[in-house]
Amino acid sequence: MPPKSIRSAAPRINGVDVTRSLAIMLAMLSHTLIEFEVFHAWQGPAATFTRFAMQTAPVTFICLFGAMLEIVYAPRFASGGAEAATRQLWTRALQCYLLYALTVIALHVSGGQSIGYTIRCLLMLGITPYADILKFYALALLAAPLLLRLRLSYGLGAMLAIALAVPAAFPLLSQLPEPPMLFGRDYLVKPASFLYGGSNQAGGPSVLHGLALVAAGMVLGRGVRLLLAADGEERRLGGAILGLMLGLTVLASGLMWNWQAPYETVSAIADMSLRNDNHPIYASIGLAATLVEVLLAVLLFDRLGRRWGKPVLFLGRTSLFTFSFGNILLYLAPETVPALGGGLPLALLFFTIMLGQSWIFLRLMTPVTEDTSRVWGSIATAFQRVMRWMQRPVDRTVSRLVPATG
């Protein structure tokens, strides 16, 4: 059971929220630049190091999902609220799947894939550009109650074991043969790649490797909570946890780095080849970057009380909307780009629209107050009613799966 200092309702940790928001921004910017083929025209070390930095973003928001489980949900499980917390997690999982399905349909409407392959994707047997993170989150949220029960039954040692065992098994997992063709089609290959890295057809990390990052994130979350505790001994323990994690990830990255040709490792991270292979160096570099970012952000926005990171927080609070409708925007984007300036002007335009629609969504979902203008209040109230109406079938479905007790 967690100590008294973390049993109560968890307050917002601004540094974690800012880090998550910046990671989502980097990921969506990467999608936009790739969609408009900016990196086809922009070559050289500057482009490579830019892509290298962007590729740490998926590790960051997956790890911070684990931190959220530790900070927000572990105390609820420990205090007897496991059923309510499970309903909330599984409701989020169903939302993720429905948003994923919406992006798959949008890709089909845009002419990006056939109806047959669209059905395969809806059954989680296919792979889509950009949107598979929603599919991952749907499965990770389903698995979250099990991870939380393991964490509370066996302590953080169980999470650390998962976080280390999966990357340590890379030599074994990388030698597994691809699943056989079925009826002459790769019906099994793509799901295997997505689930455990059975091939490099799906963008990494796989579900298995992603859950290892979630487990690492739970250890990170524990360290952050202790680092912000009132008791000095707990703060030192939190600092020791985070410092040890950072030291181990830097050491692991250094041991796996190709020192005979250092730039090759940078390039292999930048072009996603190590990510798609689920190579452990991708996770270790991403986790090291995450730890540095979280430590700096917690120092700035929680210990020192700086507020200039506040403008980006809306991305963390609208992450599902951003991942789904941001990618839908890219799917429906024009296939040709203006010759003048290449694809960069159009990419930046679409990225700005992407941020704008997420900000508007958050504003529409914000409760109406007396200070809200009459017109905007009417629009927001109507929008929230529609969203509640759409949410009811999701809530009913999850309630049947996890009935309330007591």
C-alpha cells in the first residue's frame, strides 16, 4: 500500500503536464512534416537531429501514461476504489478505440486504403499511418488495472522487472520467425508486429514494448511524487529513484551506441528504423530524454512556480482529440503541395490548424460560468449536451463489464 503521503487525491503536477503537452506537440509536428514530405527536401545533419529529437516524443507520452497510473490511479486502487477506477480506465479505452475507428474510416474516405483493408484495421489486423497510437492506448488502458494490481500486490519491484525484462529479451524476440501467410495474405504478420514486434511492419513500440515503458513510467511517477513530498527524507528518496533511473538509461544507451560510427545511431533513431525494430536503445534514449525533461519541468513549474508553460497545457488535456482529429486532418489534406517553398508552409499551416482545433475543443468542453458570453455559452452548452449524449452508450457498455458494487 502506498505511504500516507500519496494516499489522498493527487494534485496536478504541472511539470508532468507540461512535458506531456510538449511531447504531443512534437509528435503531431513530426506527423505533419512527414505528411507534407518536408524531410524529402530538407536533408543534412540539422534535419537528422531534428527528427532524432522528435522520435523521443512517443516514449515520453507512453511513460507519462504510466506515471499517471502511479500518481492518480494507484491511490484509488489502494483506498478501495478499484472498481470505479477500472470503469474509468476502460471507458477511456473504449473512447480510444472509437476514435481510432473514426480515423480509420477517415483514411478510407480520403482514398488512402480499400474497404477490405479498412475492415482489417477496424479489427486491429492492419496498420495505419500515425493513428496506431490510439489502438495502443486502447489496449494499454484495458491492461492498466492488471498493472495496477501487480504494482500494489508486489510493489514497484514488479514494475521495474517488467520494464527491464522486455528490452532484455530483445535478442530472443528479434529471432522469432514471422507468422506464416494466411490464404496468401499477411493477416497475421501485421498484428504480430503491433503486438510483440514480430516484424518491423508496424511503427514501434509494440504493445509489449510499450507496456514495458508504461511500467517504467510508473516507477518515474513514484519518484516524482516523492520528489514533491513535504518530508525531506521522501524528497531524497524520490531524487534517488529518478537519479538512478537516469543513470541506468544513460549507461544502457552508451553501451548500445555504435561508437565506431556514432552518427549512424542518430540516423537510425531519426529514420525510425530502430524504433520499428523495437530495439532497446530507442526506449533507453527516449526514457533518458523523458527523465531530463520531467526533472527540469518539475523544478521550473512545481518547485519554482513558473507559469510560462501554461499555454501548452491544453494539448495534454485534449490528447485523445488531438491524436484523432489531428491525424484525420492530415488524412484529408491535399495530396499535392505548392511548389513555392516545398511542403513546409502548408505543413506549418496544418499544424497551426491542428493546435487551434484542439484549443477550441477544450474551450467548448469547459463548463459555462456567469462570465461566459451568452453566444459562446449557448454554443458550449449545446456541444456539451451532444458529447454527453454520445458518451452514454460508452458508459452503459463499460458498466455492464464492471458493475458497481456497494
